Amino acid sequence: MNAKRIAAERAVDYIDDNMVVGLGTGSTAYWAIKKLGQRVQSGLNISAIATSMKSEELARETGIKLVSFSDIGEIDITIDGADEVDKDFNLIKGGGGALLREKIVAASCKEFIVVVDESKMVKHLGEFPLPVEIVKFGYEITIKKLESLGCESHLRVKDDKVFITDNGNYIIDCHFGKIEDPKNLRNKISIIPGVVDSGLFVNMANRVIIGHQNGDVEEFEVDYKS
């Protein structure tokens, strides 16, 4: 049983006609886009904004109409995965390198649905290295300032080349270990000159859908006001 797939397809059940949908990036979001494409081919009328060139390409292949932010007021629902989800439903994202666009889209929607398999649920964030997107200029000093916060960092490399995001930036993977206070760490990272954004998504998920290998699906509706 593909736990990622069943979680992603459950999320697609929340999509209705005439919605604007945010399309995430990664192995779980892939299944959501594929399922949405099937529903579009069966008559569902939606438009979408993708969080990466890869997701844009998949959306076009499946017949999903893509729009830009200049065409819309806001996004109704965004469906995306996560690399880790803690007990308070804070997230680490960015394993696929699209964290900046993912955060822009997630922050622009009425409902942000996070879809994961059970292995992504953790008590504390931090076993998965935290991706931080930084500009190329002065990246060496930006890395030093990130490390001053208590992490071991690595410039992301893919296929023996430095990884470049769709925005033309670098990704630094920061190993902090157990992250006790995600909000505080996010704030400290965000004020470092040269940092574009981090993969800490704090108090952003509205619904978390968890797929299990045995075929079960759990759903949690998150209310940060309580």
C-alpha cells in the first residue's frame, strides 16, 4: 500500500469546481497532482498555481490549467507534503528544494492541507536537516552566521553540481538536531542577511492527512487559536 498516495488522494477529495488550487512539490504532492488531473479529465473545473517547474510540467501533462498570482485573488486550497511534521503540526519542508515557492503559496491560501505518510510524523523536528534558501552573493558568510545558531551545515549538491533552486539560489541543509522551539529558530534564521527563507513552516498547516502502510488514513484539523 502506497501510504503517500492514499493520503494525497484523500486530500484531493476536498477540491471542488471553480477552486484555485496550490500544487505542492515532491513525491507525495506528485500523487495529488496525478489524481487532480484525473478529476479534471472527468470534468472538474479548476485552475492551479504550482510551486516548482517540475510540478508545473506535471500539471500541464495531466491537463490542469495553470494561472499566475496576477490572475487570482487568493488560493482556495493548497495540497503539499512535508519532510517532518511534529506533535504541534509544525513542518520541515524543502527536501525537494522548492521551500520558498511552497511557503509563498501556502501563505496565500484559505486552507493548507499537508499530506504525509506515517514515517514523517515526529515528536520534535530536526532529525531531517533543515533546508535554508540563501542568495549566492556572500553565501560563505551567510553559512557562518547560520552555523553560529548551533548547526552543522552543508551546501546542497545534486548530481555532482551545486544545487540551484528555481529562484536561482542555493540551499543550505542545516543539521540542528532536536528543534525544541521551531518558531524561535525560524525567527533567528529569518533575520540573517542573505537568507531568503527557511523550511520551517510554523503554525501554517490547517489540515494534516496521514497515510499508513496498512491503508488507514488519519486526518487532523488544526486550530492554532485554541
